[in-house]
Amino acid sequence: MITSEGMTPLPRKTVMRRFLAYMNTNKLLLLMLLPGLISLVLFKLAPLGGMVIAFQDFSAFRGVLGSPFVGLEHFQRIFEDPYIWTLVKNTLILAFYSLLFTFPIPILFALLLNEVRVRWIKGSVQSLSFLPYFISSAVMVSILYTLLSPSTGLVNDILARFGLDTIYFMAEPGWFRSNYVLLQVWQTFGYSAIVYIAAMAAIDPSIYESASLDGASRFQQMLHITLPSLKPTIAIMLIISVGNIFTVDLDRILLMYNQSVYETADVIQTYVYRLAFASTGFPEYSYGTAVNLLKSLVAYVLVIGTNKLSTKYSDTRLF
């Protein structure tokens, strides 16, 4: 039989035979893929079914099948909750600050590191830069507390030497966002730069040699060769970052915040955490899931929009 495109479809037995031959040829690669697939199904796809409790008045005693269905009642409650807008504002401001500082600094660091010609210095600086990434958030927050301590901290000691007043950095709401972003940049900029350093390694060295023969300086080569070559990587990383704009580091915030800084530190995730693990009364699993589900939907729309803008203006897209 001839299709409308003029192609003759393969018999079903031939397709199956080819599929089995492909499986047999790549069985070792498929076996290596298996743990990742199992992890994806168990920890990413299977929990999606639990979102149904956002539409129920969930009771841990009745379970998912026995809890009554309440439709969009919890979502309606979100929009009627006056505190939710404070949470959204705090989350957006914190995410915007994070994106503003944590996204460009790894690019700048990678560009500068690429200009270092002494190999051992370059390797040492790179190793030291991503070392904080492998230190737990608890230790990093503890170091920050020590540095910013009002009585024995290095920062307040320097302020005192200049005759300035002591600042309670970890207890004043106005300093929480700065402390959070500072710690995030410190812990992640070296590790995030690896992606850009790897992209730079793929640039053809003959382009630099040609530019050098034409009299281009190192700065001009960086500006007109290295940076444009990173454009697709930057676009992909930006799309991923926008997708995580509502996702702040919950561990870091829980370690850093207290009731005195709720005004600026309380975000959607911490609110959901308090609802789900309330120390008094019954946890509100359904309402917390509804808040989290709505946050995920907004993040999804942002990713789709950023992907389309990236396709339109840089001809690069994530999917």
C-alpha cells in the first residue's frame, strides 16, 4: 500500500524485528539507563498522583480514596486569603534578586577564568570556587551566622572599628534577602560556571588565532567571539532558571529565618511547609497542595513564555 506521502509502510513484523534488534544491540546502554528511569518514575512521576488531594478535603485516616471531593474550594480559599499576596510578593522578590545576581555572576566568572593562561592557577581557582557547593546548607548558614554575629562576628567587628553601630543582620527583616542571595551566590557560582566553561572549550581555537592576527585584543576576543558563542547556552540556562523562579531553596530559608524576619522571609514554600507540618492542630495537606500546585502551574506558563521568546529572539529553545 502507498501512503499519501508516497512511502510504503513497513510490515508490523519487520518493525518489531528492528525494535528487538535495536534493544539487543544497545542492551548495555539501556541497562545503564534503567536506574535513572526507575528514579524518575518513583520520585517524580508517581507523586504527581498525590496532587488529587488538592481537590479533596483530605483526611489521613480516610486516605485518598475515602476523602470527600470538594472541587476548587481550596483554590478559591487561596485567592481569598489576604496573606497569600504577601507570600507571592516575598517569593517573587527573592526569586528576582536570586536571578539578577546568581545568573550573570557564573557567566562573568567563566569569562574571566577563561582568560587565565597559567593552567595551575586556573585549575586551583576553579576547584576552590565550586568547593562551597559540596558543603551542606546547614554548615554554610552556620558560617554566615558566625561572620555576621553582632557580638563576635567579623563584619560587625569591622563596622565597630569604623565607629559604626552594630547590625543584627540575621534578625532584621531588611537584611534577610541580602543574606540569602549572598549565601546563594557564594555556594553556587563556581559550580554553575562549569556549564559555561565546558561550552567555551568547544569554541574553535582557530577563530581566536584569526582574530589575534587581525589585531583584536583579548577583551575584544572575549566580547565578540567567546560571549556570542555562549549565547545558546545562556538562553537554555535562562529558561531553566525562569522555570525555577518560584522555587527558592527551602532548606536555606528554614535554617536562616525566624519569626522576627517573617515579614520578608516567609515565602510560598515555607508557608506550605508550616501548613503540612503544623505543630499544633491538624495539618492542612489539601490547602498546602493547592498552593503548591498553583505555584507550579504559574512556573510552567513562565517556562513556555520564556521558551517562545527565546525561540523568537535568539533562535534557541529548550524544547
